[in-house]
Amino acid sequence: MAVLKFDELHRLSKQIYEETEDLPKEEKKKKAYDEILELLIMAYVFGWDRVDPTEDAHTDSMYEAIFYLIDGKTFEDRIYEHIENGDWKEEVAQRLIETEYHRVEETGAFDSAKNYERKTGKTAYKKWVTMQDERVRDTHFYLEGTEVLLTGRFYTFDGDSAGFPGGFEKPENNVNCRCKLAYLFR
């Protein structure tokens, strides 16, 4: 299974929006939810396989990652809220889909690393990797190359922290993030 590149994900999120754009509210909610859920399942598996493709992703962990509460809401809640409020616009849909995909993929990789560490007895480390371009936000550029134990957190200069990209406490450090972690086992 090949990992989606950012431009492919952008195209898929645009397609999901276009497929739901003209539907009545309830159909739009169901269609958007179904399509995005399928994409998030794929994201988790991609992330898991990035670290340990020798074992299948754990479905309980996948479910927890996909339906993780951020500010008391799941991705489903945010979709429904945008549709109900009438602000389910292309850029809103794409930002939500791409941000959630990234968060779930990185959670899958992290869960796989935890599983691999437990399975092999090797100590796992994680290293922050940015895209190293002009779009990298300062708080993430600050983390470039930082290496911590698997259970460690990455701390930004603005007081935020995360175990992996997409897992920050402040939404503004998660939205449109393209960072990844490299996992090292010693």
C-alpha cells in the first residue's frame, strides 16, 4: 500500500467536497462522514505500515485514533457542525480532511512504533522531520531534528507540546501540518 502524497490527498479531499456539495443536508452529512471515515482508516493503516508492515494495524487503536476528541469533538462532530452552520465550503472541507488525515496517519505510525518496541524489546526513539520549506511554521521548524524517547513529547517555544505531528494541544499547531516522525530502534 503506497502512502498518499500531499497533492494526492489534496485532490481526494477536493473530490470528497465536490461529491457532497449539492446534496441535501442529511445526505451530505452521511456521504461526507462515510468518505472521510474510509480515508481515515486508510491513513491509520498507512501510518502503521510506515513503521512495522509485518503486523496488521490494531483495530481498537485505529478506532481510538480516528474518533479522538479534540476540543471535545470528533471529526464527525466537526463535519456535522460545518454542514449545519452552512459553512461546508471547499477550503473548510479540505483543511478538515487533510488535517485529520495527517493526525490519524501519524497516530498510526506512533501506535505501530509502540507495538514494535513492545514486540522486539528495542528502545524506540522518534525524530521530528519537517518539509524544510518556506511553509513550515516557526514552532515546527524549531523542532526540526529533535530526537526524544518514544514516550517523550516535543515542546515548541510557544508552550505547546505533542507526542507526534498532529497531536498538539493548540489547534493552530495541527492545522495544515506536514511534519512527520522518523522512528529509530536501538
